[in-house]
Amino acid sequence: MNSTLQGWNLWIALAGATIGTYICRAVGVLVAKKINQESEIFRYLTAVTYAMVAALVVRMILMPIGLLSTVPVWIRLLICILSIGVMLSKPTYRLVPALLTGTLLILAYGIIR
């Protein structure tokens, strides 16, 4: 182990990281009061965020790594379609049930297989 991060040096590093994190958070809270969330920049950032999440989900379904790659593509797509169907049945209240549907179906596939 590196001798520079032992004893008190480790605690000092932890305290410094904690203080730095909370200073940044405090500044963020103070600045956030002055930001208009309906501005064009926030609309752009929201669109980029949704696009990134959608791209990652598509990548996870079509080009997975790890254990998910052992599940056939047609089963992953079928589970995705079923989860979207649950969500669209009543969109305002169905996000968690849709996520649970997908998770439980892929888990059931893993147990059965």
C-alpha cells in the first residue's frame, strides 16, 4: 500500500474531499435559485439528456455486454415491448410497474434458463 495514504494522511484526504464536495454543492444551491428552468439552454440540456439515456438503453438492448449478452435478442426486445406496453397503459402512474415488469421478466428468464 502507498505509504502516503496511511494514518492521518488518509483522514486528511477524506476531510479535504468532503469539504470540497460540500462547498461545490453549496455553490450549486446558491446559483440554482437564479436559474430559469424554462430557458432554452435547459430545454437543450433536457433534450441531450433524454437522447443519451435513449442511446444507452438501445445499446444495452441491442449490444449488451456481460450476462445480458447471453439472453437472445428477440427475448430482450419482447421484454422491452411488454414493459413499454405496461407503461403506456396509463403513463402517469406506470413508470415503476414498467421497470418492475422488465426487471422481473429478465430475472424470470435467467432463473428458468
